[in-house]
Amino acid sequence: MHGAGIRAMGRLMDQVLGTIDVHQPGSAAEIRKHLDLVAPHCRWTSGTWDESGLRWDAVENVHRHIEKLSNYLIRVYLTARTQLR
């Protein structure tokens, strides 16, 4: 993961942490549970990103790729998060 992935994950973490009280015991496990929802959809070291069709190593640290990746991860997360309720 490089700059584009880090920025996209930062945006995803904004979504995740908006639903979790990090001061509560067990918050780290709760965060992991939320991140596990998107893990199967990530292509950090191999494969092709669904939706964009970009190979894992073709993602560049440019606004267009960061936006695509961020929006994809957030959309996957928000859809999958309904499983936790």
C-alpha cells in the first residue's frame, strides 16, 4: 500500500470511527470487526480492484485514483455494515 491506499484508508477510517466510541473497552476489537468487512474486497498486493478494474499495482497517488478507491471502500463498508446490526 502506498499514498493512494493510505489516503483511501484514512477516509474509510473516518467512517468507521464515526460509529465507535474509542474510549470504551473493546473498541480495538470492534474496529477490527468493521475493517474485516472490507478486507475481502481489498487488492493491496495482488489482483484487480472490483469496480475500477485497476490492477493492484496500477493505482497511482493521483486525485482520480484516490477518489475511486476511497469511494469504493466506503461504499463496500456501508453496505456490509448492515450485517453488524
